[in-house]
Amino acid sequence: MNDFSYITSSHPAYIESLYQDFVKDPNSVDPELKKFFEGFDFAATNGFVANGKAPAAAAASGIDWKREIGAYRMILGYRNKGHLIAKTNPIRKRKDRGANLDLGFFGFTEADLDQKFNAGNLIGLGVTTLRKIIEHLEKSYAAHVGIEFKYISDQKKVDWLTNAMEKNFAAPLPIEKRKRILEKLNQGVIFEKFLHTKYIGQKRFSLEGGETTIAALDAIISTSADNDVQEVVIGMAHRGRLNVLANIMGKTYEQIFSEFEGTGQVDQTMGSGDVKYHMGFGSEVQTLNGKKIHLKLMPNPSHLEAVDPVVEGFARAKADVMYKSDYDKILPILIHGDASVAGQGIVYEVLQFSELEGYDTGGTIHFVINNQIGFTTDFDDARSADYCTSIAAMIQAPVMHVNGDDPEAVVKCAEIATQYRQEFNTDIFVDMVCYRRHGHNEGDDPKYTQPHLYALIEKHANPREVYTKFLMENGETDAQELAKEMEKKFWNDLQERLDEVKQKPLPYKYQQPEEWWRNLRKATQDDFEKSPDTFVSEEQFNILFKGLMNLPTDFTPLKKVEKLLQEKVKLFDAEQKVDWSTGELMAYGSILTEGKIVRMSGQDVKRGTFSHRHSVLRDENNDKAYNRLNHFNDSQESFRIYNSLLSEYGVLGFEYGYALANPQALVIWEAQFGDFSNGAQTMIDQFISAGEQKWNRMNGVVMLLPHGYEGQGPEHSSARMERYLQMCAELNLVITNITTSANFFHAMRRQLTWQFRKPLINFSPKANLRHPGSYSHVSEFTKGGFKELIDDSFVQDPAQVKKVLLCSGKLYFDLAERQAKENRTDIAIIRLEQIYPLPFKQIEALYHKYNKATWFWVQEEPLNMGAASFLQMNLKTINYGVISRQPSAATATGYAKVHKQEQEEIIQTAFSI
């Protein structure tokens, strides 16, 4: 938004000539100048015509253009920079950030205040005095609310926000809304007072100082329900969470307090639980306008902002399965702390994917509980930006900064934010500046580090008291009566809580995906000893294979791709075999034709990092995309595959959230190299490996991690199998290292066939994607299921076997090649396809079969990595040694010659008797 200050130093005749240009062609002048002239014309045609002349002639009638433009520059100045002087901080004076909004900056003095200006038309006041123009601008942009939107390039959004700000903040709210605000403030404050009285010293991460959050969320939910939203998904950290559960979600005090007292009947059949301020909750509430709306509060760990992508993925999945991908029907709300929204990189990742095709959720409302401190760190030490929300400018999301002690202003911001989201389906921020009454938790003394700040906070009335006083002093008679009545009700309600008056839990009707979850069961060890049948019929196999290989007649693939497909068809015709990539795509296709969702994302997944997948082809003439999996039949689901942004943490969190919403969806994230998955370690540690145990929430997300030692150096060899295996307990994960096309096919289908859901982490091949040993015969797809363990078909007589090599993944092919080359029938090579949960019975059966042999676990990884230590700790029913690389700090050597030598040593050692 240009303030065209250059124009004020121009000669009046030049401005008049611009006006004449505007009269001839309005689009010939600067857009902001055009707006100004339009306002001037409006004045002229509505009675303010200079000397009775028409608008076009008025330019020569003595109008002081420079003064009018000065007034318009002031209007633009307030719109652009009013937030820098707005009284948004309830506790301390704001920093001077050089807003330059004083009279002198625009060429005025006190003497000009009562002069009339046409520029008043531009803010809906008509021709009026400069004083009234400034009063209006102060109310709209520099009172208790300031808006940042200067960086938005879409003029429709700018005009919409300008209109919203200039119409909403001048008039008081109707009495019904004031009553609702006071009611929600009462609830928020009562909850904290009750806990502070009854549970002295217990951690609760109170909302005290920021109780207006409750009124704001209530306004967002009511406004969204009035604007077609049927479900709201909320992600937030611990501060204020219990208050939100009680006063927004409708969780009863009894349910919450039983957790404080340790008497809660927590269902631990699926896990060991988590602290009370991490648990999720779902409810169905009715708004004041009689609209029913589903609310979900996502479970989260203490890792701040980690829940953000999970909320987005969950919302996207619910939109896909419940609302036909209509994002207007579901609203994600992310509640941030000021220190975390400024400090955590995951916020950037989530904002960056907010408008991408694969991750768009129709816009998120970001509500910041800005208590001006992070644990003990003041904001001066916590960020370089002016605001904790400065990152919003990256995606041109507007930010409304608002004083938490002005609940009416906060509620107006909440309503504007909700309407904006529904109108434009993009993100918007509300930054509510408030304070934290106590320390980080209620047992922490904040005066150690902020004595002056907390001296101010100690004397400061809470938001309910501030608003009650405001109504008493500024309200009409009915507002004053309301304040007195609610004051009395407040203390009666608090006493009821102290007397433990029972509340009725809200009725709740389960949604379809929730019914699917309820029909699942807990897994047992036996489930992992023998997998269910996951084969397809020969007829279905042929439909899938042909569907993948046939291209439209008007599509021209690249010659290399055409040759690849022809080779796959030849392989099938000649040997009835299917290579890895075809087996993989057939697994997805089979699930799609059963009417279920398959979603895959990651860096370059459409083609595949190793050029094997080619799920989406490009026409070499016009670059048009063709998705090979969308053409099996008319009733199938479409294959949702997306090349992601260069993110692991955010994208994996999104996919976890997507899988959390719908057990009938196969959700896959593929790392570009498995080595890079540690960029998402927080998601893996806090959600994927432990979510079921902590929050009783199953999840079937699949992680494909390319893995294998091929001389590509320490960052392109190991997906850190040892880390995932170290996390394994209580049947929480499935860890596989699969070697054949058919077994991978069955592993993917098994994910949705099981009567439970488990995260699957597969260590995918790289070079061996094209190894003939990974090809599978058609019969392996049309019968049976996943093989946890694969015996050696090369060996004819088990009694002759002196040595058994138990191995997994890529190394098998190196070992098998040497075995065949030397015709070693005295050595058996067994593939462990599923490393966790270990198929103990199958291993023991083969141990008995090869009872004359010495057993070894053989791995490519150094001894301190891979599966060695996991097996030594967990596989104790058989005796075996370990063959591996030497222990190492780095995963692999960076020198090809050294790699080759190390690999040869492993093979030599394995085959020496």
C-alpha cells in the first residue's frame, strides 16, 4: 500500500493534471490516488461541489489538493502503521517504534483540526473535520486493536479488512453479546479461582491473565457455526488447556478434578497414559443461535507447537472423509504462546504448506495467548522481530494485535478473523496481548527474574474485574444491572463448585470415522506371528496390472518412461513376474478400488527419489500430468499423492494427523533418504512411537525410509534403524525391512486389513528396487499374505547346513549372490522381513530345523547401529553371533573404496566356516 508521499511535494497544477487524467481514464493513475479522487468525486456529486461546478471542473476551484492528500496520507498511515501505537499492552507501556503518525508528519498543525476535508468520504464520514477523521482512525486502528496487513497484495482482502476494521470498532456491542462475554469471563475466572483454592500448589498451567481467551474461542465457534462450519479442530499447548476443556469443550469439572485427585477411571488397556494437561477431548456443543458443532481438542506433548501440523492433517482428513473436501465445513484453530510461535521452526513449516495443494485446509485461525514471557525469558531476549507473529507476513496473513483486558475488542477480532477465514480460506492471526498471573506453573516464583513486571501484575485486576468495572462506568443502565447480576452469580457459581455440585456430561454422537475406530481392537503378539490373508483374485490382479500399464491414446510419455513400462509388461509376459514399483502401485490401486483412501506425500514421491515409482507421468509435449492409479474403475477413490515441500518435521506431523482422523485411509510418508527422517524426530518420539500408549489413540501411518549401504557416504546409507528399534515396546510399532515386491504389496494391504492400527516403518531399498531378486511371481499376489520371515529356498537338505545367516533387507542380495556363485548348500540365508514385533515362533521353528548349524545375525551397519543391539536384548531363545562393520561414530565411510572393502569383509566373514 503506497502512501504516495512524493505527491505532497508536487506543484498543485501537477495534481490537478493527474485529476484530469483520472476523469478521462480512472485506471491511468496510481491505485491509491484513484481511490482518493473517487472519494473527491463522491463529495462533489453529493452536494459538496466547489462553486456549484461539476466534479471535473472542481479541480480548478480552489480546492487545496495538497492538504486533502495530506489527510488521505494520514488515513493510509493509520491503516498501515496504527498498530505500532495501538494500546494493546494491558501491563506496560509500548515501545516507540517510530510510527510517524503525528500531525506534523502529514503537514498539519493544531490549527487544522477543525478544518473540513473531503478525505472524510474515504472512511465513510463524508466531508468532516480533521479532528473527527483522526478520532475515527484512532478508534479503528490505534485504540485497543492494531492490525498488520500492509504486506497483503490482494486488494480484495485489503478492502475487506479495511471495511471490517472501520465499521466494527466504533460502536458498542449489543447487550446480548455483552452478557455472553461476561458469562464466559466468569466461567474462565471461576475455574482458575476454584482450582487455586482447592488444589493449592498443583500444576495446572493456568490461564490467569489471559481468561479473555475463553470469550474469544466462544465467539470463533459461534461465528463459524453461523458461517457453515460443522467441526472445529483445536491444537494448543498446556497453558489454559484445562480451562478450555471445561468452558469451551464442555468437559465436566468432575471429569477434570478426578484427574487432579488421581481417582479418574483412566482406560489403560491401550496405554500408560499422560498428564492431564496433554490429553485430547471431543464434544458436540450447541451455540447460542441453536447450531450444533463438533469440537476436537487434539492430544499433544510438551513439545511446543509440535501439535500444529497434526491438527492440519487431521482437519484435512476429516474434510476428505466427512465433508467431500469442502474446507468451509471444518475449521482448524491453533492456539499459540508468544514465545513458541516466535521461536519454533515448525510454525514456519506449517505456514509454508498452508496454501499448497496437498496440505491446504482452507485457512487456519491462529490465536496467540501473548503473555509476554516464555518460562522466565522476556520478549526482548526471545525474538528479533517486532512481534511474535511477524512470521505471518510470509504468507500475507493479517494480524490483529489486541489488548486482552478489552474483551469486547478481543471478541470483535475473533469474529472478524472467523469471517475472513470463511471468505478467503486463508490464515489469519489474532495476537491477544495479556499477561501470566503466576510463574510458569503455580509453584514457580516469577519474581526471581521479572520483579518489576510481576509487581505490576500483582496489582492488576483480572479481565473479568476490568470488564465489570467498564460496564459499570460506561454501560447503559441495563449494562450496569448486568454487571451487578453477573457479579452475584459469579460468587454463587464458585460456591457451587466448591460444594461439588454435579454437572451432566454433554451428549455426544459419534461420527462415522470415530465409529470405525471404535470397531477396532487392541493388538496381541499372536497377530504378528501370522499375518492375515491380503491377496487379491487373479481377475483383480489383471485389472490392476493393465490399468497401470495402459496410457491414454492422446498422452505422449517420455521415451524413457515408455520403455520402462514396456519392460515391465515384457517381464510379466515372459516370466509372470512383477517388479518392486509395480507391486507397490498395485497395492495402492487395490486399496483404492476397495473404496478406501490412499494418501502419499514426501519429497519427490510422484517420481520417486530413485526414479522407480513413476506414479504420475508427464506428457513430453505439453507437460500435462497423468496419474496412473486413477483409472482402474469409475467408483474407485483417487490416488492422493503429493510432492511435499522440503520439510520432514511438518509434513510427517501432517500425515500422522491425517491417519489419526481416519482408520480407513492408508497414509504414507516417504523420506527422500531415510537418513533425513531424524529431521522429524520430535514427531517420531512424541507422537508415532508413543501416541497409543499416552493418549489411547491408534494410528496406522506408514514411514518409508530408504536404507542401504551402497558407498554413498554417511548421510545416504542409514535410516538409523537402531533408534526406531530402541523405541519398540508394548507392540507400539511395526518395523520391517522388506526384500520382495509381493511382500511389500502385502505389508501395505495388511495395514488396513488388521483389526487394529499400528505405525509401520519400512526400511526401503534403493539400488535393489530394480534387483531381479526383488521381483515376485503373480502367484505370490493371488494367495497368502505378508511373510514375517522367509526361509532359504536354495538349500535342499537342512541337515547339511553348518551355518545360518539371519539377515534383513539389501544385504540379503549380496549374501545370496555369493551363495549361488559358490554353490554353498552348507549355508542357509534367512530373511527377517519383520524385525518388530519379532516372529518368535517362526524363528524358533527354523532354529529347530537347522539345529546342527551355528547361527549369526549379519548386518551392513556398524555393530553399535542396525538391529544388532535390539536383537541381543530381545531375541534370547536362540544362540547366535553377530557379523557387522566395526562400531563407528558416523553411520558409514565417505570413501567408495573403503566401503567396498568393508562390505567384502562382511561377506567373507559370513561365508567362512
